[in-house]
Amino acid sequence: MSDDTPTLPHPYTYRAASVETMLQTVADLTSKWPQSYRELDAQVSIYPDIVCKPSRDFPRSVELSLASLEGGDAAGRDDLYDGEYYMVPINAYDVYEAALDAQFGEGTEIERDDDMAHIEWYLDDGVRVTLSMFTWDITLMLEAPGTWESMEDLERRYHSDIDLYDPRRQTPPSGYY
């Protein structure tokens, strides 16, 4: 059987987390959500590249690169090769998406094209999980209940004329739309 896994040029050092590590990260960070900054600081040794959006005593959201898990280094890697960004293999994003779909139900696709994708899941406790892919990185963002943008903000951000709320796919918590 042939191995059709995409390969990358030699010096490329992107090392994404395994699916199990990614799902454990979501569970860890959402289990006591919202967490105080002090609680998040204690987890920095586990998740060194967490980025927090501030909001009083509790962060509004946390974001981390999946390259920073399992010993990868999102900040120190070389993104450029012959003046071009390396492309993250699209199947890497698809694997994460499938795992989150299996865990939380089918996500709501906000945007997808050759070099960018955003899919969201709404957890029972009101946390929104967003998996994003850009040409050179895959990130995971967790947002606290009640801090999301309105549908109008999302439509403006993505310049979309499509109806982002599709009840056939997934129903967001009340008050979202």
C-alpha cells in the first residue's frame, strides 16, 4: 500500500500535536472555564504559547498554536522556504476537524478556501471552540460564554452574504444569533 501522506521540504520544522493531545487540551482548558489568569499561568508549563485576550479578572479567550503542543515550537520555526510560506498539509486540518466533530457534533464552517479555514463548535457550557488554519499554522481558540461576536459582526468580518446560522448543522446556544 502506498503512503500518500504529503511531504514537506527538508528544513520545515512544523510539528503539530496529535489528535489525542489536541482533544486533551480542549478538555483541560474548558474544564474550569472561565479560568483566572493565575490558573492559566499555572498551565503555561504545559501550554507554553497560550495567548490570552484580557477581560478583567478572567481572560475572554485563549488561543494556542497546535505546533506548540508536544514539544513543537511555534515561535522559533522557520516559516519561509525560498521566500514562500510552507503550506500545512490540508489533511492535518481535516484530521483535527474530524476529531472535534466526533467529540462535539458537526461544527459550523465559517470559511474555507485553499489557504484559510475556520470552523466553530459550541459546547454545552457555552464555550465556543474555533479551529483555524492559515497557510503556515493551525490554531485552536477557546472563548468564554457570552463573549462572542454577534452574527452581524461575523458577517462583516468575513464579508459574507451567506446565512451563517444553519439550524440543519448545529444550533448555537440561545442568545448567539
